[in-house]
Amino acid sequence: MARLGDSRKKREEAAPASRPHRRCLECGAALKPAARDFCAAGCRKAFGNRRMLRGAELYDLFMAHRYDRENAKQYRALTMMNRMAAEFWREDQRRRQGRPSWRPPAAVLAARADLKASAYFAHPVSQKKE
Ligand SMILES: [Zn+2]
């Protein structure tokens, strides 16, 4: 069973080959050779906090979009997610001089090889019937 923190460890181990950039993801400063993604702890925290804040609402809407379709349709969840992304984009353009505020898909998926496995759907989560 995966322990809390395992995915982070995998991501950190898998990250270098999938990230060709050598600039701080938050402030854009050039990184020292030993630095991974950020020039300082403050930049790492700022990047993570923004993703966490933005992601929480997107998560709720996306889960409803996938598993509570009627409710999601009523509230136009997909449209609202797209609007949120557009707001994030505009804010990034304004405050981050266009630097992306997200990790590249290759970096995210490097730690989630299980998603690409052909047997991924072979073990559906059992659902309790009530
Ligand atoms: Zn920085």
C-alpha cells in the first residue's frame, strides 16, 4: 500500500529528466545547478499554495463533472472550470509575466506511471450498495 509521501518521493526522483527548464518555477530566477525547481523555500511554498487554493475548487467541480453528472450539468461545472482556468491564466499573465503556474504534464505523469498502465481499469474500486 502506498504511504503518504510516496508519490512526492517518486515525483522528486523522476523529475529531472522530465523538466528541461532551469529557472525557478515561481519567480523565474535562474536556478543553481543543485536546485530542483525553486530558488528558495519561499518560492516553493508560494507555488504550492497557489496550486492548492486553485486546485481545491477545481477538484470539487471535476469530481462532480465525472461522478455527479446531473448536479454538474445543472451548475454547468465544465463551463465554470474553463472560466476558472481563464481567470488563472489572466492572473498569471498579469502577475507572473506569463510564466506557467503549473507543472508540465510530463513532470506530473512521471510520478504516476500507474495511470498509463493498460491494466489500470482492470481493478475497479468496489462500490458499496446501500
Ligand atoms: Zn524563485
